[in-house]
Amino acid sequence: MPLELFTTGEPIADTKAPTDVPIGERWSERRFRGRLVNPANRRKMTIIVVGTGLAGGSAAATLGEAGYKVKSFWYQDSPRRAHSVAAQGGINAAKNYRNDGDSVHRLFYDTVKGGDFRSRENNVHRLAEVSVSIIDQCVAQGVPFAREYGGLLDNRSFGGTQVSRTFYARGQTGQQLLYGAYQALERQIAAGSVEQHARTEMLDLIIVDGRARGIVARDLVSGEISTHFADAVVLATGGYGNVFYLSTNAKGSNATAIWRAHKKGAYFANPCYTQIHPTCIPVKGDYQSKLTLMSESLRNDGRVWVPKERGDDRDPREIPEGDRDYYLERLYPAFGNLVPRDIASRQAKNVCDEGRGVGPGGLGVYLDFAEAIERLGRPAVEAKYGNLFDMYAQITGEDPYQVPMRIYPAVHYTMGGLWVDYDLQSTIPGMFVIGEANFSDHGANRLGASALMQGLADGYFVLPATMTEYLADGPFEKVDDSHPAAVEALRGVQEQTQKLLNINGTRTPASFHRELGQLMWDLCGMERTDEGLRKAIDRIREIRQEFWSNLKVTGDWHSFNQTLEHAGRVADFIELGELMCIDALHRRESCGGHFRAESQTPEGEALRDDENFAYVAAWEWRPEGEPPVLHKENLEYEYVHLAQRSYK
Amino acid sequence: MQSSVGNTDAGKRGMNLTLRIWRQKDPSVKGKMVSYKVTDISPDMSFLEMLDVLNEQLIMQGDDPVAFDHDCREGICGMCGVMINGEAHGPQQTTTCQLHMRSFKDGDKIDIEPWRASPFPVIKDLAVDRRAFDRIIQAGGYISVPTGTAPEAHATPVPKKDSDAAFDAATCIGCGACVAACPNASSMLFTAAKVTHLGLLPQGQPERDDRVVNMVAQQDREGFGGCTNIGECSHACPKGISMETISRLNHDLLGALRAGARPKS
């Protein structure tokens, strides 16, 4: 690795988890040892929470209930729009309601294994413990989970597990869970404990005396850029999948808050760990603005196949069984169509690379429900998946009850994110990061139905308990607009905003975003190579240069200006894209969603290199012109035996 | 793929369309309809992707692109929504983002306007402020259960039919199409969906009376019109929320008032 791409700094470690007690006792021990804040003092403290998805919405509501003064920020009109709303399949919890051998330990084990042994055991175990309380909380809020005729909660199974531990609300689980959190949040807004800042975007972090003390934010309607102060700042701003332009994220989902916090000193962990979801509707044309996921739950009953022969362009219904290759069932008889996402995606790519893909451009595989419809009857299939089938029909103009769906992998989730310790605190004291925005629980691959679990675990139960240790030293000295750190942060944001408007070149933000996205997809997507990543880094630097010299943004910043919003986000995606490629290049092993072509087993599976890469890569930003610094957090496995993942 | 404007792969199938779009710089000025032409539009494009094409052209010409709200583009966040030829979300019963151009034909003229209701003031062009909906939720659209206080989930079985009916009502995405479609600009379907969702569940019973009177009082305060059971709301609803929810709200409201529940002032 040439020196100029990065340098290596001191190792980093989590010091908050009480490792002197067994893993099953660490979470309660941590809560016992952590200092508390008494109710009278909570009223004196302000906490900024950015984002209102499952993590941010549940955190803001819970902190408001606890008595803190909360300031909640979101970029849409209503907190109910956050992209958690789009999660379809379900939420995992170790309730063992099916009596099928599930337990906290099994959920912990499945998650560590599913993450290809690149997550932190302590955090994952806590997640599994907390999972059961989440279901109780949501049911009490009125979340209408699917039930059986006896009135008890139903479960289904999801990829990478052999038990049924996934709770769901038809294909709209994220929506229903989010509305539970949203309603709790609105209740606190009405009670006066949460101050709302709708259509407001965080553009910088304010650090005073080494502590996160506020943010600079732009009111997207009036355009006003202003400062907001608090005793602590929580980022719950989601993932960065939109680096790829086309992804299952919402159009507005962006990395700006975490990226700008990174540039202020927060380490960014494992940026190259991205999840490519196997079941999405394939790309249709170059006008395409986003990709739509078809829930993984479809793989419970749908069978994935391609023709055995390349170039077989018969109507799929006319291809006889003998000419079909149900490749997941063939390659992984134990898990079949329910292998984890990274594996299902890579195998879809492999059969398409062999020329056996279906649909336009040969970039698709069939997801076939003919057998399920025959076995269960159409009404039962409708009841389980009706909304997903309707969505498919709406987008493609094809009837999936008649013709097999065509699916192809798409960027869906980012396991990487800002580095946090066991308390979910970043490397900047007083700045906490929760939900998809942090890196902590999913290692190199997230299992289905675990994102909702983590978002709500962090927001409802973990953060409100761990933050008190930090806040026990507060309230901190009052800071206002006149503080030099605030003045400087505000001026920096104003200057950058004006700079975007001043370039007056010939390309729109969207055109740069598309170009970056295609490059990332081609060279830092499902398969990565040394050569490709180096090429990508060179090209991204050129794109960045062109962006800052040839961008065109109309209008001004003193008004509602969606082009300007997009431009600021693209500027950050370009920088983050480069770091993702550097991270992917330096990690010369394959693990989970990170597949380096140079590191595979004879069967083409991801081949880890535990001797050299069993660590979290936490990146430190350096001033312009200097390469980033790599800090390694060594991963130790006390309870789960490191092994080559097998789903055969 | 790079810096493409318009659609290149649809070839001969592309449609040429005339769009008449409501342009309004901000709430303080009067708006007007302005005509634009877009060419070579693929039937596979979504309606919003068609607007993206227009906006890319406008930016390149140095003109102000059309402001419109959108986010998930998969029909679930409720952020998008415009009147298309006088219909909320256009000719299909779906969200604007899930409407595809195959619903139109070459040479069509399409009128695009924001939701029209005084409780939803225009922010710019097609974007409106729907915060009134959040305030209706704040008035009682929740179950008061602070984090950590919940009993074991299986402690209270819920009959499947109640749970399923609650779910159907809970699918409301808060887009505002019901208000836009209603000649009275009533928010009754939105409010009724939440009253029904929570009122059908055992967990929602303790606050059932207060919830309905307070939510109804809030929608009146916001300036939404009265419901006269026309049904345009349900017809326009992308999630198919049923008019039965409104019957249930009226039933609950009457019962609550009889029982002495009164809105908080």
C-alpha cells in the first residue's frame, strides 16, 4: 500500500464495557456502575438529537420522558417521514415464542456469525438482551404486529437463522414501528419536553473545550443558517448508501451530519462495509432515481432461479423444471433461499456474470412464487405479501402472481458508520451516535430484521441509560453564539454554502451524484479488487476537482432551494466515497459484504484473514492534503468461536 | 449514465408532454400556472422521475427548478403528493412517486398543482406545509406508555380481527391526499384512521375518549373543513383507508361526549 493513501496511528479500544464480569452480566453491570443524573438536574440539561427515524425518534421521546430538554431536528416536514418508515420485513427479538430453540445467546451468536466475525461481542450481546423489551414496548404503544387466531404474536424466519424470531406487521413493519416512536415523540412535543426543528438540516458540529456542544443547521424553508447549543449531541442520521446514487435509501438520506462530524474529529469505522440487498427491483433506465427493495421475507416462500443455459430467453413460465437452476437451494442445501444477504447477492451476481441473468441487460434473476401459490393458495400469499406484490406490479407493470418477479441486488444498508464505544459515544466527548449512523453491531454484514432491532435498542434502551455517565458531569458551562467555536463553525458553513452557489459551472449536482454512484457501484460494490479500487480513488479525486470547479446550482441560500441541499450532500458523498475505497483497498481480506476478489475460498465464498484483519478500522480525518489515519480496534472473541461461515 | 438528461433508452417509445405547473416563489407572492414541454419520456419512468428530467433541464438553462416534496419514492413515507389533472396523486390510487408515466400517453397535457387547503399553506411551487397533521397527532394520537413501562407483550392477547383492522387503519401515511381531494378540505379520514387504529386495540382503551375529542378539536382549530361523508378522501387515499374509520370516529366521539369527555382548551 503506497504511503500516500493513509497512515497508521495508535490503536483504539472500547473501555466502557465491564469485561471483568461474564458477557451476560455486562449490560446490567454497566448500568449499575454508570453514574445517574437525578430528575432535578435532568431539567437543567439540553440534548440535541438529529434525525427522527427509529433510533432518533425513540431516543428523543425517551430522553424527553426522562426529563431532559430535547431539541429534535429533521430535514423532512414531519418526523414520521424518516426512512425507517420504509423497512418492510420485520424486527428480530429473542422471545422464543415459537419454542424453536431460540434464546438471547442464539440471537447473539447468529448476529456475530452473520456479521462474519467483524462486530464487537459486547455490543451484540446487549442488543440481543434488549431485543425482548423492544417488542413489549412497541406492543404497548399499539404497534399492530401480525397475530395468530389465538390473539398472540406471529413470527416468521429471516435470512441467516434457523429459528422464527422475526416479528412483523405485514410488509410494513418499519412504518408501524416508526409510527410508534413518532407518536411517542409527538406526545413529548405536546408536553413541551421536546423542541421541534422541522425541515432543518445539520451542517456542522460545534465543539467547545473538547466537548460536542452544539450544531450549525440550516432551516431549509427560510434558508437561515443558525447555531443550536446543548450539553450533548446525538446523531441518528442513518446510513450513507446514497453514496452509490442508486440505492434503496430515500432520496434525501445523506451522510452530511456524520461526515461533517467526522471532519471535526469523530472517527469513521469500517466505511467499506456496505450491504447489497439481494432482492430489489432491477434497474430500468438511465433516468432511474432510486431502487426499490422487495422484502427479504419473500425468500421464505419465493424460490430464486435462473435458466440453466445462458441465453435462454423463453418466457419463464415455459421453461420446464429440468431447465431451471435453483442455485441457492443447490449451493446451500441447509439454508436454501434463506442464506444471508451478502451471499445471496454475490451468487446473483455470479449467475449473471455467467450470462444466465434474465430481463433487460441480463441483470436479474427470478423470484418465483408459483410453487407457493399452488401450496398455500393465492389468498394466503396475498395476506402475507400483498403490499409487496402490488408495489412490484406498480413499478414494473408486470403481475407477479402470474409471472415470476425479476430481482437484482441493490445497495441497501451501511454497516460502517461513526465509531462508538459501548456507551455509544464517539471519539468526540459528548457526541453520541445511534442506529445505522454508528458502526457497532452488524460487523461486515447485517442480518435481515436486525436494523429495526438496533435502531430501537439504541434509542429506547441503550443510549438513555449510557448517556447519564457523561451527563453526570453536566450541566456544562453555558455557550452561545458569541463563542469563537460557534462563530467559526457558522462562518465555515456560510462560506461553503456560498461557494457552492458561486461556481456557476455546467453540471448539476445530480449529474455528479450519478457519476460518483456508478463508479462506486462498479469498483466498490459487490466485488472489489486492488486495481479497481485504486482506479476509483484516482477518479473520485478528479470528480471532486470537477465538482468544485464546474458545478451549477441555481438560486440563492436565503430561500427554499432543493438543488443547493443536494449539492451540499453530494460534496460530502464524494469525500466519503474516497474513504470507502481506501478502507476497501486496505482490507485485503473478504468478509461479509466486503468481497475482495483476491481473497476467496475455492468455492468462491468470502475468505477472511483473521490473523491480519480481525479489527475495526477507525479512520481519523486529517486536514486537507494529508492522508487519513487508520486506528485499529482489535476484535477479540471470547464467546463465539471464530470460524469460516458456512450455510451449506 | 453520466450527466444524462432525459431518457435515452426508450427510443421511439418516448412521449412528448406539455406540463402546466403551479409556480409560486414563496407564500408571500401569488402563484401562477406555467407551461413546460418535456420530450422523450419513457412509460417506465415514475412521475417524479419525469419531473427530475424537467428540473435538470431547468437548472441547465439557469432557471429555477420546480420545488416538490418527495423522499422514499416507494410509496410509504407520505412526503410526496401533488394534484395531477385535478386529482390527488393523479389517475391511479397510489402515491405520486408510485405513479408511472405509462398512465399517460404521447401528447398529453398535464396540470400539476400543490395540495389546495388553507391549513396546508404553500411553501414553494408544489411543496406545502402539512405540520397541521402532526399537531392533530400531538392532541392525542398516541398511547401514553413511557419507555420501559410496558408489560410482557403476550400478557394481552388481541383478537386477530381487531389487530388486522387496526393495522389497516394504521397504514395511513399522512400524505394529505384526503384533505386535498375533499371539497371541504376536511382532515376527517386522517384523524379517523388514527382514532380507529388505537381505539381497536386493548392498549388504546384508557385514553380512547380523550383521544377522540382532543384530536377532533385540534383539526377544527387547524381550520380543516367539516366532513359531509362525500368519500373523495377514501377514493384518493393511496393506502385505501376506509370510510368505516369515519363512522367509527363519529361513534367514538358521540360516546365520549356522552360520557363527559371534553377537549383540553
